[in-house]
Amino acid sequence: MSAGVRPEYIADADIASDVIVNAYDCPNVIVGVGPSRSGTTLFARMFAELGIRTYYQPLKAILRNRIHGSRVSLPLAGKGPVFIKETLGAYTTNEASFNPIDILTLADVPTSQLSLLTIVRNPYTTAASIVENFSWFAEREDLIDIMLLCFKSIESIRQRAAERNINAISFVHEAWRDNDPPLVVGQLSKRLAIPFDPHKLSGWRSVTSLKGNIQNMHWLDEPDAYYKVDFFKRIKSSSGINYYGESDDRIAEVLTNEQIQKIRASHVFDLYADLCRQCQDDLAVAVNCRTNLG
């Protein structure tokens, strides 16, 4: 590649080449992935607070560095489990369509040591939050299109895990609203075979930054261009697990009628309903997943 020329697209195989797996000492890896603004960062903090080594979107960090002509790597070795938090979107189609399961298996993480946790939130709420937080970066219509692509990618990621007999669990953010968090995390810990202490789900200290201030949470360097807004105010000040939603009135203020109709006309709510049902089956919890406004 010529000096100063950035690649337009980073393939999963390119990302995988920067994941360094110790073939003799690979930990069990849990990858949690969802569209941007779905509550994935809450999971990152929760796993770190539970004492599990946690990486904050390292695969996306590899992608972003390569786009900007630099390189970082993710080492996977030592005692596990390890939790990898990944977020699809919200800026580009490349960020919305990379597949963590393909990347990690290409990097030679054994499928028997992989678990997938997909994390989604009501699509209207997700869209409103994305438009509120990222409209400085891209046109609102483009952000909606990318969000819809993120949901389609979740479908593809789950399909890939099924093809490879990888342990997969579905989670919808509204489960925090409708259930006692220790119950949800207790069920999740059984499916993932991880240690669980309900006392570690509350009493979190407020921090000024998630980077470097939370034990067990690790970050790869990313270009500064992606962090013009503080996306983490709630998580930094949170004392434990909380449900964050948007009222119908607020959604109607942020999204235009055309955008609401576009989301409604897509297949995204069919997928969301399926994931809600799967979440209830996987975790034996009740979730009321509305698919309409008003």
C-alpha cells in the first residue's frame, strides 16, 4: 500500500492476523457482541467486576488501526476465561459487518473454547441512541442504515456459531428491566461456566474513565477520531447493573416519522422478536419485548 493511502475495507482475515493465540495455552473465550448502544459496555464492566479478564472491543480496535495505517494486536494466552466485548457499528459498514466468530476461528481459537453472547436492544431505542450520540460523525439516514446492517450481522454471527456448534446465548437489554439482575447473571454464569458472586453486581465505584481505572478491563489503543463524545457517562458513574431505556416520546423526538417507518418496514423487528424468545429460553427469564410505539 502506498504511503498515506488508507485501505477502504479491512477483511476478517486481516483482523485475525493480529490476534495472537498461544496454541498451547489458549484460554476459554467468551465474545459478547451487539449493535452499538445495546448495552455491551455494561457487560464489559460487569465481567471485569466479576474478576474476569475483559477486553474492550479489541477486534474493532484492530480494524480501526488498520484503516488508519497502524497496527495493534490482541494476545490470547494464559488462564481464562476471557471476555471480549465487541460492538458493531456505528460509523461505517465495515464496522457493522465484521464477524468475531470468523475472526477468532481464523486466529485458531478452538471452537470448543469459544462461547458467543449476542446482545441486542429494542431497535427503536437503539436507533434513537445512535442518532443522539453519533450524528456528529455521519448523516442520520446513514446511521439508521448502518444500524439495520448491524442487526443483520448479528443474525449472520449466530448462524456461523450454529454451524460450528459453538455455545451461543442470546440476551436482550430489556431483560434487565423485567428481571432481578442477580437472577439473570446467575443463569448466564451457568450457561458460560463462569464464577458468579452476586455481591459483585453492586457497590461499583464511580470512575473518571473506563480506561485504566477498572481492574481486569484492558484496552487496545484506538485513533482519537472515534471518541469525540463521552459515551460512557452512565457506566462510569453506575454503582451496579441498571436498565436504560428511552420513552416513546423521546424516540419520536429524535427519529423522524420516515426513519421510524423505515425501521418498522425492515426485518429487524422479526429478528428482535426471535432473539427475545431465544433469550427467554436460554436464560429461563421473562422478557416483554414490544415491537411497536405507543
